[in-house]
Amino acid sequence: MQQSSPSTETPLIALIAGEDSGDQLGADLVDALRARFPGARFVGIGGPRMLARGFESWYDIRELSVMGFAEVVKHLPRLLRLRRELLARLFAAKPALTIGIDAPDFTLGVERKLKAAGLVTAHYVSPSVWAWREKRAEKIGRSAERVLCLFPMEPPIYAKHGVDARFVGHPLADRFPMVADRDGARDALGLPHEAPVLAVLPGSRPSEIERVGAIFIDAARRVAAAMPSLRIVVPAANERVHAQLAGLLRDFPGTPPLLTDGHAHEAMLAADAVLLASGTATLESMLAKRPMVVGYRVSPTSYRIARMLRMLKTDVYSLPNILARACGLGRGLLVPEFMQDDCTAENLSRATLELLGDSERRGAIVAAFEYLHQELRGGLEGRAADHAAEAVADLVAPPGLPVMPTGH
């Protein structure tokens, strides 16, 4: 296959990031790649963190922030137009390497077109092949020369389908200490050291708050009614979510919850337990070593389609439970989870009260979380972004061409 001929002095590297998490991954990757290719120019789609690293974003990252089947269908004409325009610019620019960062519904299609045209591609953050149709791994290989995986159980799945996949470690595992400083987090939030604390995170998107926010706040009310000394902290991901949560928390009985702008990590670290929506936040709570109760609801249309097509390969949904099984901690639920119709205020509050009332169980969960934290680091030294950059360096500069050594 014909490939582009990159210059190791001034390579053009394209990154396509979707969502806030992709912006963070992209920013760290830009830093790590620039350490190897100091003259590199970075273009594509990125957010404010990537822009701060000198990235040239051709489109607003918010254009790709769409979730679920129903939501994607609603925005499909705009997304298809954006993809056509982006592909035209990439074909004209002929980057040495294009890396799609997460957002697989959009980025994999772009990568596939580029690869078919002889341009070099990689994909950073494997889609959940362990949860959704494993045969997708083979299809992903038709889009990317190499897949960079955040979880240790992913490369063996790709290997079965002849796809080059590398475990690079999970970036979040770099950001959390192995032993959490609970008192320091409580001091930062102005919470007392001696009171029980519950962190409540119903989601980071307005659509999630609309779907499950009232359920989570109702569950928190029930827990507070049973534990009068309980302090509750509710971090808001952004201004719009803050306004939604403020409305839901109006007239909350007893001690009013602490509603913060951001500070989700501090809220988790300060808590004795966390009540949260399924997603990346469950991984963050695990790395904070905080026992949790998980709930979630997707749009009814998305849920019906997934069930009808039998797309799910797993009967657990939260990342701590999936990782626990993959890493040999048994088939039971490490974390209580309540999905779709089971996600009710009654179920969430009951499980949260049981967790807060059982210190021995919380201790066992913390020990399991410490083990899983080590597994996500995979025995690798250094940051995940450095391993990701190392994993694609030979795609930018094929063997025999010079690359700046790490740490130069």
C-alpha cells in the first residue's frame, strides 16, 4: 500500500478528537509527540486544551459531542457534511499520520477513507470490543494501522483478528495517587473530617441530567433522610449542568448539598461513597479508591435498538465490574449497578445506604480498586501519553529515519 512520505523535521500530524475527554488525551499526546518531533505541526479537530498546545483546530470539537443512536440520527446530516469537508482537507494536506481519538462513530469512518487512499492512520482509545460485537475489531483494523488501547484485556481481542493493537496504559491511572488523601480533599471543599460524605454525580451532559438527574437527587434525599449527619457534595461539569442541578436541589430537606463548579475528583476523594452515572466517572471513582453505586439510563430508542440487535456482549455495564472480571477478580458484582428500568431512586438509595453502613465491605472494595489501579498502569513506567507517542512514532518516521529520543 502506498503511504505518505513524512519528514522527521516538520511532519504534519492530524488529530481528530471528540468530547472533552478526547481533548485532554489529545493535549497530552501533542506534548508527547512534540518531544519526539519538535518541528511537528498538529492540525484537525481539537478542544481548548489542545489549542493551548499550539494545535490548529479546523472545526469546533463540540460538533462531535453527540451520544446514542437517536441523537446521532438527529445530527446525521450535519455530521456527514463535516466528515466530507474534513476528509477533503486531509486529502489535500496529506499528513504523515492521522490519529482518531475516541469518538469512533465519526473518527473510524474518516480513518478508513484515509487508509484506503494510502495515508497512515492510527486510533487512540479502542471502542468497547469486549462489550459490543467482538468482530468489530477486524473492522477497526480496516480503519487503523494501529490501535492504542487503554485497557490490558483489549490487545488480545485484536490479535485474534490480526490487528496490531498496543496497550499504552490508561491516562487516568497517572492522575490519581495509589493512596487517596481524603482529609486534604475535604479541606479543599470545606467539608468536616468526621461526617459521612456522599458524592453524587448524575452525569456531565445536559441530556444525562434530563434523563437521570431527578432520580439521583431523589435517591440522595432518601439517603440523607436515613442519615441526618450525612453531607452531600454534587459537582457540576459545566455552567448549564450547574443550572439544571441547582433546580433539582431546590428545597432539599435538612443540610443542603454542596453544589460545586467542577471539582469532581476532589468530591470523589472526599467521599465515603459515590453515587454516580455509568461512564468514565466510574473509572475515576475506582482510581480514587471510593466505593460506589452506579445507575444509568439511555434514551428508550437507543436501548430498544441495542436490545433488538443483541449488540451487548456483557451483562455488566460499569467499568469497575468489567475490569474486575477481565483481571480475574471473579464473576460477581464488585460495584452495585442499576441500568435502565432498574435505575430508580429506591434501588439507588437502598444500595448506597447498605454500602455506607458496611465498613468491612468498603475496605474490601478499596483493596480491589488498588489492584485494578495497578493493572491499568500495566507495570509501565512513565505517562500513558508517552507510551502512546512511542507506539506511533514509527508510523510518523518509519524505521531507519531519525526520531528525537524521549526526554531530549
